[in-house]
Amino acid sequence: MQDGEALFKANCASCHGVKEKMIGPALKGIETRRPEEWLLKWIKNSNAVIKSGDAYAVKLYNEYNKTAMPSFNLKDAEIKAVLAYVKVEAEKPDVAAPGAASPGAPVQEEEKPVGLYLLIAIIVLFILASILGRVQHTLERAARQRQGLPEPVPMSNKDAAIYWIRNNKKIVAVLLLLFVGWGSVKGWYTLKNIGVMTGYTPEQPIAYSHKLHAGEMQIQCIYCHSGAEKGKVAGIPSANVCMNCHKYVRKGPVTGTEEIAKIYKALDYDPDKGTYGPNPKPIQWVRVHNLPDLAYFNHAQHVAVGKIECQTCHGPVQDSMTVVGQYSPLTMGWCIDCHRKTEVKMAGNAYYNDYHKELLSKPGADSIITVSEIGGLECARCHY
């Protein structure tokens, strides 16, 4: 059974949407536009179909910037699986935009501003305490007058505070202990979070939206960050990778031509002539994720061998990150906790074939093996 969704995302999603027009046309209803036999030939080798003089193929070629679709080395069964997936997706109802209420769905109440209510409560209590203090003072004066006692000598606020402290030493001691405890906890967490950059979201020289590209366009992370499968560093894609699409896509759905023009400027590219000039300049991207030099981390070990999804560490970039930011704390404790909980995907993983058999052969071996059981907690693994 072929996985049409996986094949679509790997081969088609970077240029085609099911319901949205992208670099190429939307694929909804494709099975009604051309016969299956024609689609098989077109997907395998569109250039050959165009050169044969097929009227529909030539029309597509002229409509989409006179650019032929790349050829795909796919079997007939794989192409049919993709077409079946597109048909199923096209028939699904459109998902409501985030924040929009579905018909008949209960309306979610807005979150109450708790901080504001707390501040109002403190102000009201302060006013009540002031009023009650004045009432108490007035009653004391009336009582002293009735008893024929002289009025107490007026004291300044400072003297009054000292007098109260001297006569309420136990309460003062308890308050001091509470303050010292609270200050110690706050100080500990402040020191603990030095260097932890969770939420760090710097402004970038080009407003690149992961939500648009990885989410709506369904471009795979590895397409741009190809180093994540091959080495230690995922890498920042060069502007030439951007141009694989933006030679043809000159206007974005949100920022129009403004941000794409910055890519052209960096490459000294003339989009009207389709030529590159002699003065390209690097794009000064601002680094977001930065481990200390004392820690070793290998992307390929986690992505290619461990089969860890990018979102595990980088968060839902495809859902909410119009500007990418640091999602996880990336602290040693966070990594160790992950190694203790994460099951090693050994079954069917050639990297672990022999090791898996060896571990399972030991007396009392558990079928679930976590990273900690294969040395994931050894200091030298990360601090060599």
C-alpha cells in the first residue's frame, strides 16, 4: 500500500497546493481535467509531453512562466496513490481560520486580566484600611475624652512604625522569615535562568514566515535545513535555495513584493531579465539557537538516526511562528529529562540492528529501551 500523503509532501507540496495555487496550479479536481494515462506521462516527464505538441501541456507551460515541471522517478502505483490522496484532501471541508468560531460551536470566553483585578483589589483594601484606621483613631479619642484622659502625644509616621514594631516583635519575625524565604526562591530561579533564552525572538533582516512556508505551503524542514540529516549543524539555507521557488514566486500573500525583493537584492538578481549581477551580498541572519561551546550536539544523530521530529525541540513552527523564536530551554536538565523518557526507535533502524539484538538478549531486558539505557546520560557524550 503506497503512502500517498508522504509521497505528495516529499515530491509535490513545495510547488503545489491541493486547494491553493502556488508555483504550480492547485491540484483539486486534477482527475477531471486530464485522463489518468495522460497524468502518468506528465508527472514522469512533462518535457516530453510539451515537446509532443499536446495543447493542454503547452498551455500550462505558457501560463506558468514557461517553466516545465521537473521529471519524477515514480512508479505508476505511487503516482496513483498521490492522485488518490489529492482527491480525498480536496473533498475535505475547509478548516476555519484560527480564532474563527465554527457554526454551532460554543464561544470561548476571553481570558480575564487577573493581574488587573489583583491590582484593583489591593487598592480597594488599602483604601479600606486607611478608612478603618481613621475610624479607630476617632473612637480612641472619643473614649479618652469620656474617661477624662489626655490625648496621646502626636507621633510622626517613623516613630509610629518603630512603636508598632517594638510591640509586635513576633509578627515582624514571621514577616522577615517569609520575606527571606521568598527572596531566596526568587534569587535561585533568577540565577538558574541565566543564559536560558526561551522565547528569544529576534527581528530578522527578511521577514521569513515559518508558518507560511512550513505550515501553509507544507515545505519540509529538510528541504531548507538539509544539514540536519547529514551532520552536526542544520545550517541556514543559502539565498539560492530560496530562489528555487522565488524565481517564479515574486509576490507573497502577506508582505507582497517587499521581502522577496530583499532576496533579489542580496543576490544582485534582476527578476525581469532573469540574470545575476556581479555584486551579491550575504544576508545577515540573526542566530536564534546557540548552545554553549562546552556542549556537543549532533543534528544527524537525532534526526536521521533517532527519528526525532524537528518540532520536538523547535516547537510548532508550522502553526504559529511567523517569526521564529527559541521554543525549548535547551538546558542540560531538559536534555537529560528527554533522554530518560524518549524511546529509542531501534526496530527497523539499520543503525541499531546488532545493538538491538544484543540488548534484547540480556536477562530481564525490556522491549522499550530509552536513550538513557544506551549511554544517553554519560557526561562524555555531550561534554567530550
